[in-house]
Amino acid sequence: MIKKHPVIQVMQREWNRIKSKWVLLMVTFVGPLIAFLLVMSIFSTNVPHDLPVAVVDMDHSALSRTINRWTDATAIAESDRSYINLEDARNAMEEGKVDAVLYIPEGTEKAIIKGESSTIVLFLNNANVVKAGLMNSGIRKALSTLSSGIKFKKQLQQARNQKEAMVRIMPIKINSVVLFNPFISYSYFLTLGLMPIILIVFTLLGTTHAIGSELLRGSGPKWLAVADGNIIFALTGKVLPYTFIFTILAMMMNVILIQQLGLPIHGKLHIILVSEFILIVSYQFLAIFFLGLFSNLRLSLSIGSAYCMLALTYSGLTFPESGMPAFGQAIAGIFPFTYWLKIFIGQTLRGEPAAYGIYPMYIMFAFIVLGIMFIPRLKHLLENENHWGKY
């Protein structure tokens, strides 16, 4: 009978461990899948709509009712005229019942009829910056359109033709073109970061637990024995099943983002696929780095989870990297996710040339090299019983 290669034997051993241990099954497949489906269900509508707005109408005129209808007609807002004074509306905002308050002062219509200006006040809850920004933009656009219509009608009443009236209302016309994310989609913005973060969290923690449990239980010598004492064969056979599983999960993530949530692909799909594979491998080697550095499973898992979550903060997705201080930009550079995100956004939303994704890939290989440097240290830990049982 032909003896199987040590890598194949270690892989078979690891597949058996995955099938027999619910923790490994959870962190490798069930957990990521549930998280993906949860994110997809939350952001399936892409754009928030019908957010509650309290309309405090102190004018009670035809114009104020028109303002209310135009506000309610916007996709982002759903007006509520049940508030009779500003104090009640303010309390409702503080209690989280409404996200904005539109105040129409008394005498608004009379001032407009006399040709005078009138101020309508919009109060926003800016605790959620994105939501407040969308509400501000939507409501202001509706009121600006209504205001322009009133001005246009007055210009026509002064015996001016439509062209002259339009020039007087809007002497400078801005043609605003949104190049990336033209639909102002929540999904394009948040799922673009959340799903990959979920993937790398489970990749790093799953690989850390798979290797670290051997250290914890003192089964390192048995594991190495299956690999004929070769740490390279041992790590290759152990990590490859997880690489395969997380690559499949990455494909499922792409299907959800592209097919279900409508994320466009303006660049090269094969660049995205290659970069995702390198991302997965880089975080697997970072698991080796953390275990070799700390020689403790619990500490490695704790540091690894914090490391993954900080990647989203400093990636430049929620706050531009160019606007960060020098220290923040330096911190952003210690995460493979930062470089992968540049590739992914470049090949999806921006449609950048494929060559732009090569340099970030090279940098991601540096994290793989970092893990390789700690392989001898990891072998020493596995063979030395003084380091076993640390949790």
C-alpha cells in the first residue's frame, strides 16, 4: 500500500477534527454564513427611507400644507404633523421617536406673498452622521425645488418669458455627477466593509483556534508526528482545509454583494478573486504570528479579534485615510484589509486599471512573510511542554 504524503495525512486529520468539533464547525462555516445572511437582510433595501420627521406647523396655511406634502413625498422622510409645538417635537427627538424636526414659523405664507423672505428651520439628530446627511440633503432639495417654483411663478407674473425667469432664478446651474455609488446606497457603503470584516475575523480566529488548540492540549508532538516531524508539512496540511472553506465563503460573499445587493463590477473580477485569496492567506499567517508571539491561545484570540475590528476603523472606508494624522495613516498600514479594500473598491465602484491592484497585493505578501518568520518559534512551542496548556 502506497503511503500518503504527510500533507494529505494532516489534512485528513484536520477534516476529521472539523467534523467532530462544533467550535471549529461554527467558526469555519456556520458562523460566517449566518453573519452574511444577517447583513444581507439588514441592508437589502440599500437606501434608508421613510424616516420619521416631526413637522411643527405654526402657520396653518396652504403653503405650509404644501411644504408638508413635499417633505413627505421625499423617499427619505415620512412627515408627522401631530406635534403642536416645538417643545413636544424636541422631546420626541430626544426620545428617538423622530430623526428630524421641520419648523414652519407663523406668517410664512404672508411673508412670501409680500415678496419677503421667510426662514424654515430644520433640526437634525446628527448622532448618525450618514442618516442625518441623507435627510438633510433630501429635505433641503425638496424645499429648494418648492422655493424655486415660487420664485419662477413670480418672475412670470412680471411679464418675463420662461427663459428669462429661469436665468434670474438660477444664473449659475451646477451639473452634479456622482461618479461612484450614484444611488447613495447604504449597501454599497456598509456591506462593502462589514462582510469582508466578518470574513477576516473568522479566518484569523478560526485559524488561531485550530493551531492554538494543539498548543493548549499538548497534542503538538502527535500533530508533528503525522507530518513526519516537518513543521511546514504540518502547517500546510492543517491550514489548507480552512483556506478552502474561507475561499468558498469569499465566493458566497461576492455572490451576495454582486448578485443580491447589486454592487457593480467596473473593473476586473479576476483581480478581486486573487486579492481575496491573498487576503485569506495573509490573515492565516497572521494567526501563526500571534501564536508564535504570545504563545497563548486566549491572548492570541483576544488580540486577533481587536486587530480585525480596528482594521475597519482605519481602513479609510468610514473616514478618509488622507484626512487622518500621520499616526493614523501609519496605523492603517498595519492591516492587510486596508490594502485589499483599495483593490476591491477600485475594481468594483471605480473601475480602475488592473495594474492599480498589483502594488497593494505585494504589500499584503509582507504579512505572509511575517507569519513565516515565526514558524520556527511555533515549532519550538509545540515541542516544549512548558508552553502547553496555556489558555
